[in-house]
Amino acid sequence: MLGRLRGAMTDSGPDVFLLPGPVKTDPRVLQAMMRPAMNHRGAEFKEILAEIRALTQYLFGTKGKVAVLSGSGTAGLEAAVTGLLRKEDRVLNLVNGKFSQRFHELAQVYATATPLSFEWGTAVNPKKVSGALEAGSFRAVTVCWNETSTGLTNPIAEIAKVVKDHDAFLIVDGITAVAGLENRMDAWGIDALVMGSQKCLAAPPGLSAVALSTEAYDSLHSDTSFYTDLKAHVDALAKQDTPYTPAVPLFLAFREALRMLKEEGLENRIARTTRLAEAARATVDALGLQLFPDPKFASNTVTAIRYPAGVDDSVFRRILREKHRTTVAGGQDHLKGRIFRIGHMGICSHEDLEAGFRSIEATLREMGHPIAHAGAGTGS
């Protein structure tokens, strides 16, 4: 449980902020934005972009092509879809949560999209993916690697193998996976992998990054988009430039967060995130609560917890926020009122998580819900 962990990092303030994104940001990253205006076409910014490009490759664990866009994770997803697909292309969208459903809706705008749906809280079944690909010809498959809405991680390596066996592109929403979960995109055969700045990297929201396989880069086209023209962004970054005016302060914060990731070590951050997730799940069990997703596929970056009977979501989160100064997320879509979600990615520490669960235990007691083990949320 939480009491058995010892984290090296401390909370940066009195509030406990445990959203699954945006996550808390280190003061060092925030300070990086506090610079006078600079020429975004000048030599200084070119040096910054060169460093960002190398560190972004480190972030993705690839030597392949990368791009950084001024725009949230959805902008990165749109850039990948519009760069690889045209309206007549068939794409199979794997849907098992709110964000994979949104990915499907995005794909519908630019291609001929077919959903393959699974119950929320259950993982994508690679055998069913294989069956769908055998039944029809698809140019690409989309998947949300870590479905934040349900706290579930899909079996990405197995899915990638099936997609490669059927000679299709695999476009992956890795927004709450990259830098939080083990990533072997080159070895697995992921063609386009997207991350968002405000998740596992712990930078401010507003930037996205995309990593591409060689085959995907060679297949990019520029006739279905303008601002999100992925090839333009990739090629510009390779020349220490951007195709359009970048959000300079966010790029500076992004670089600092990447530097902090490199200092900690990518594998160390992933391992720390895993330890926090294991502690969170053990504490959920000790409190007598239940995870929402299939435990075999529970996410290491966000934990989704079912509300006990009689606990009202709005009251619970209001008490947490106003009395205990703790922020967590509620459910989405038809899960509103049924679950709450805790993020433990980025620079989240043992102390953050322990304080959060202490507040959760106290709030449940105040609302009259019995706790299985006294002190379970305090690490004792």
C-alpha cells in the first residue's frame, strides 16, 4: 500500500491535484515560460527547437521522425489522420471508452470510418480486431492505447502485431501513455503515436507531439489539411523551424519538462508511475472500493474507481475540493456519477497520492460510508 512507498519528490503546494490531466506542473517548468519575447525565426529559437527535437525522440523512444504542434493532443491526432488518410480510405476505429469514441468521430470527418466497439471497462480483443481486418480491407486502424475515461490500458503490442499482419497503418492515441507506460513503438510497429504535453510529461496544456514510422512518414500527404499538415511540421522541425507561428512560451516549458524527464530517466519515470499505480490499486482494495475496469488491464497512469452505493458524485468531489483541498476527476458520458478518477502520472509523488487517499477516506467517512480498514487511506 501507499505507506510502503518512499517517493523522492515533494508536493509543490498545499493543494492535492490529482486530475488525469492536466497534471501538476513543476515550478521549474512554469518559470521557463517567464522570458521576454524572442524571435521565433531567430538563431536562439532554432537552438531551442534542435534540443526539443532530440528530446522528443527520447520521449518517444524512437530515432524516427517527430513533430511538435501548437495545439492540444486532439490536434496531433487530427494531424496524423489527415496526413495518412483520405476520404475514400477505410479506417477501423477500436472503441472502448470516451476518448476512443472521440477518435472515431474525428476519423469520420476525414475518412470512411468503421467502429469496432467493446464494452467500456473491457480491453480491445486482438482476435476480434484480426477478424474485422480479415473481413474487410482497411488502410489504417486507430486505437486509444490508454483509455483515460475508464482507467484501462489496451494491449498495444498485441494489437500492433495484428495490424501489421494485415498490412495496415496503426495510428495510436498515446496521450496518457507516452512517458508513463512502457513504449516500444519501433519494435511493435506503431506508425503514428501522439502525446499531449499536459499528461505524463507534466508540461502545461497546449502542445502535442507525433512520432512516425519510416513507412508512415513516406506516405504522408498534404492535400487534406493546412495548419495540421503533419509533413510540414515534421520537415520544419528537422530544420529547427516551425511552419507557422509557434506558442513560444509553451515550447519553452515543453523543453524544460523534457529536460526533467531526461534527468530522471525515461525508464525511471515509467517505473515510478508503475509503483504509484500499484500503491493506488492496493489502497483502493484496502478501502473496500472497486476499480471500474477489468483489473487485468488497469492503467498505470490513471485509476478509475466505482462509487459505493449512496455516495453522490457532486457532493463527494465538492467536499474533497472545498474541505480537503483535493481535486480528482469524475466520470464521463454514461459513467458520470458512477466513478471518479485519479491521475498518478507525470511528477505525481508518493506524498501526493497518500494525501489524496487520506482525503478520500475522510470524505467517505463524513458521507457515512463505512471503510473496510481504518487508516487505509493514510498509508498506515
